[in-house]
Amino acid sequence: MVSVDEDNRIAFMTCIEVALMKQGNTSYNLVLAKLNARYGCGIHECVDHQEYLKTVMKEVYEGNYNDVLDAISLETDKLENMDEFKANFFKFMMS
């Protein structure tokens, strides 16, 4: 059985995936390809390895990186009871 924490983590990473999809298929697919090629993972596995996602997103989105983080923030605002997790994620991603 999946714990509530695990459900929240899955929901959070799904929101990230949706936000990236909204940025365009080409960039989204490039993020997936780079994550898989370099780290052997997808977006959902990055919940425990945020540094992978950060590195790849900075490469793919370059000057639009902060705009993408804003889009992720808007998407994750739909989630409740995850304020601490969201705050830690964005603190890391902005560092």
C-alpha cells in the first residue's frame, strides 16, 4: 500500500510533468531524453534526485528556466498540505 506521503510526492512530480508539457512537446521530450540518458530515470524519480531535474532543466530551458519554475509553481499550487515540500523544492531549484 502506498503511503499518503508517497501519494503526495507522486502528485507533486505529476504537476511538474504537466507544467513541462505545457512548455512544449519538444522541450518536454528533451528533458525526458536527457534524464534517461544521463541518470537512467524519468521525472518521477527526480523527487529523490532533484539535482538531476535541475541540471537538465537549466540546460533545456536556459534563459526561460525561471519562467518554467513559475509555471511549475502555478501547477503545484493546486496541491494541498504540501507547503513544506514545495518550499524545499523551490528553494533547491532556485539555488
